[in-house]
Amino acid sequence: MSLDKATVAKIAHLARIKVPDDELDHLAGELSQILTFVEQLGEVDTQDVPPMTSVAAQTLRRRKDEVTDGGYRDAVLSNGPETAEGFYVVPKVVE
Amino acid sequence: MTGLTHLTMAAALDGLAKKEFTAVELTEAHVKAVETIRPLNAFITETPEQALAMAKASDARRAKGEAGPMEGLPIAVKDLFCTKGVPTTAASHILDGFKPEYESTVTSNLWRDGAVMLGKVNLDEFAMGSANITSYHGNVVSPWSPGEAGNWSRQLVPGGSSGGSAAAVAARAALGATGTDTGGSIRQPAAFTGIVGIKPTYGRCSRWGVVAFASSLDQAGPMTRTVEDAAIMLRSMCGFDPKDSTSVDLPVPDFRAALTGDIRGLKVGIPKEYRVEGMPAEIAAIWDQGIEWLKQAGAEPVEISLPHTKYALATYYIVAPAEASSNLARYDGLRYGLRVEGASLKDMYENTRGAGFGKEVRRRILIGTYVLSAGYYDAYYNKARQVRTRIKWDFDEAFKQCDVILTPTAPSTAFAIGEKMDDPIQMYLNDVFTVPASLAGLPGMSVPAGVGSDGLPLGLQLLGRPFDEETVLRVGQVIEKAAAVTATPPFMA
């Protein structure tokens, strides 16, 4: 599988990572190399093989749906790069 | 009292119990050692004041007769574990300034048992790497590098991603360190630096409060200088945690009690597929030597087959980036760490993530995003999960014929910084022997087994049945004793 520059730009956009234009070609090469490497999995017969969801043979535990903790607004916000009035501040999203 | 930094954990516990020295004295010696090894760049954050305060409290507990199983032992913490009030970087620019408001379960367990924190150690960015050369905070240099410290003739890598942990323990600046292992990040650096590292069964150690890389693979474990120390530290790290949905509710054995040295009649699986093409002669030789040692101790080697071994790396390099791309979506410039402004919310996201992630992390997020995207999900991600099932089945079959599996840990000794850096696949091949057990969730340990022709450490890997760390540790100690490696790094505190 070979990825072109436009596809890499599209993936970068989906991943919300700004990639400078002059790095796209090099990145396309590297990603194509990795994809070519992983394509060998096509050789493996996986007919009727269930995709692994968990390595440990256990079902997920359930807990009671109840409040057990909370009241940490200031602690939660303490690492926010920009906060105000008990909220995170984001760039303007509506005109 | 420099001798204190060369003790094993077991010997330090003895000395503390006999009042030969105090936890404060032991910690002071290590704080000084941490300063001495600064040329290695092993620590991202040193916490000497906290260490001494913890040591003081430890001495007070001991005086009251309340000593825990790791009472007074100074250790280093991989900077992937959240530590309350102490910067936690994951070696990434994007976590600049992040000070967790909470403590990870594993480190909480260690402090509960009396351990003392010396600081936070370096790693590959978000634990993605096999050489500790992707950290935003700089490369870690192995204490095994030849030449004068700080002016080495060749700068060797300590392995990765737990490279700071490995370097600090090997250079005698910490009695042990926490590591995390997603595809070999405890075992490979342990092998490169001549120490012991065990990744327990998936589910043994809580992942709560550990910065996530690939959640179905990530597992914490200890890195120490002896197998006995690994048993001591593992016991403190493990345990059921309701806050981690994959934490397993099983009692934690006294791993130290499992070190009986008696492996008579044990069947040791030797997977024929691990004799990979182009395996260096000295790697093959140390493996054969390991088989011989176990035979002499009364174990019986049996050839086993793990037919899907050759597909493990490819499987890993789909599953791990896919999970990483999802886990790392949380770094959005809003809630913690770095923020680079932009004209719109979307621009702010893209600018922050563009500036905050290093090249290897970016590469893996992009691969992960691609294999999870519409139209490719089945062909890549689901296919990889199916092959992962077959890899697990291989191990299930193998463990019908054997009790433990012996392999080399890494395909070479440590290489120099700058080598293998142009080609990502070449770097990924470092993990060829460690990745399969990660995919299958099995316990795996690297034990020092000798030195190569270049004088650098070689490790052997033991893999066990799920939740049978005890057999892994017991057999590991037999190898450790038979190998009796005396070589030490040229640079030590």
C-alpha cells in the first residue's frame, strides 16, 4: 500500500495534527513503508477466527450506578492552560 | 556511604531491619547518586526533598514497628505514572506543566508499602520507542557506554521505552524503578543494561493513573538488579483495583517465596520460530547456554512451535498505533499541558497537537488513524485482532507441552545513539522476541545472562502461563545464579 501526499494530509486532518506541507512527502514514504510491512498479515488464514477483544479471559465487571466521588472542580481545572469562572476557555466557535 | 547504593533491595531491607543504617541515610546516598549520574540524563524530575521527607516518615514507621514490605527503599518512577503534585510529562512536549492532582494506583501501592520516591525518570515519548531517543527531554545514555562519563567515545542507548528506569538502576542511582511494557519496554531495556525486568500478566498491575499508550497491551512492572528484588517490588505493585476495568481480582502471591531454586522436572519450551534468520551467533549461543543451565538444574527442554511468531510485529504495529491514536486524542490543548492558539477551535487543536507531539508519536497516531478509518478498519484493524487471537492460541497450545518458555530478550546488544534511526521498521525489529507475549498478555521477564563480544549485557527472556509469574521468577533466578554475571557498567554512582 502506498499513500500519497493528499491521503497523508487527510489523515493528519482527521487526527487533528498540523503537518507542515514540506514534511508530507517524507511522511507519506514512511507510512507507506509501515503499511507495506503490515500487509503480510494477509497471508494468515483468519477464517472464523474471532477478533481479540481482551487478552484476559474475563467479562467486564459491573458496578452500581451511583455517585462515589466528586466535588473536585478546581482540581480538575487546575491543569487547564486557560480557564475562567470554573470553565475551560476555548476559542470562539460561534459568530 | 556510597556502598549503600550498591545494595540489593533484599540486603537494604536487612540492613534497615538490623539498624545498620536508616532510611534517611540510604536515601541521602541515593539522592547524591542521582546527582552523580546526571550526565546520563536518566531523570526528568528529581525530587530530593520529597525523598528525604518520605525517608524520615519511613524511619518513624519502622521505629513504631510498622515497617512495610518495601519500607525505606528508594526507587525511581517512570515519568508515565501520575504522581500527585509532581510534574508528569510522558516525555512529551504536549504535557508541559502538567501536575497530576492524583496518584497512580501502582505508585500509591509502593508508597503504602514504604518505598521512597527519588524522582521521575526519562522514557521514549509516550513510551513509544525502543532506544529512549524519542523523549522531548533528550536521549538517555546507557551507563555501559565506553569512555569517560559525559565524554563517551560511543553513546549507547539504554533501550526503551523504560530507558531512564534501566539507566538509573544499572548505574546504582536507585534500588529499583517502575517500568511499563507495551511491546517490550521493560524487558528490552533490562537486557540492554544488564538488569532484571518483569512484565507481569496483563491485569496484574492496575493501569489507573498510568498515561495510556495502548490500553490492551500496557502493563507496569519492576526493574531491579536481582530477581529476588523484582519479586519484592512486583508484590507491592500488583493488586486488584476497581478503578481499572481490566484489573484482575486475584490474590497477590508472595513472589519471593516462589524462589525455591527447585525446577526439577519442569518443562521448558524452546520455540523453534525464534531462531530467526540472521540471528547473531552470540545471541544463539547465550540461548543454548541458558537451555544447558536449566537442564543442569533438572529441567527438561522441549521444542515447541509458535507458528504465528513472524506475524507478531505486524499485528503489534496495527493494534498499538490504533489504540494510541484513540488514547492520545485527549491531548487537545484544553484540559492540560501545551496549548498553541489558533484562529478557530480546530486550528487550536491542530496547532497544539502539531507542536506537541514528536515525530515517532505523530507517525503512530497517523498510522492508527488510518487503520481505524472507514474502509480500512476491517482490512487492517480487524485483521490484526484476528491474527492476535491466533498468536494467543499458539501460546495456549504450547503451554500444554511446557511450563515456561525460554528465548533471547533482544536480537542484539545495545546499539549506539544514531544507529537504526532512519528506518522505523529496523527499530521495530528490536521487539521481535518481546512483542508476541505482549499480544498474548503473558508474563515475561528478562534476566542478565552474560555479556557479548563487545562486553555489553545479554539477556534471556522467560515467558509464563497467565498469572504464573511465580514460575517465571523461579526459573529466572536459576538462570541468574548459573550465569553469575559480574560485569558492571563502566559508569556508576
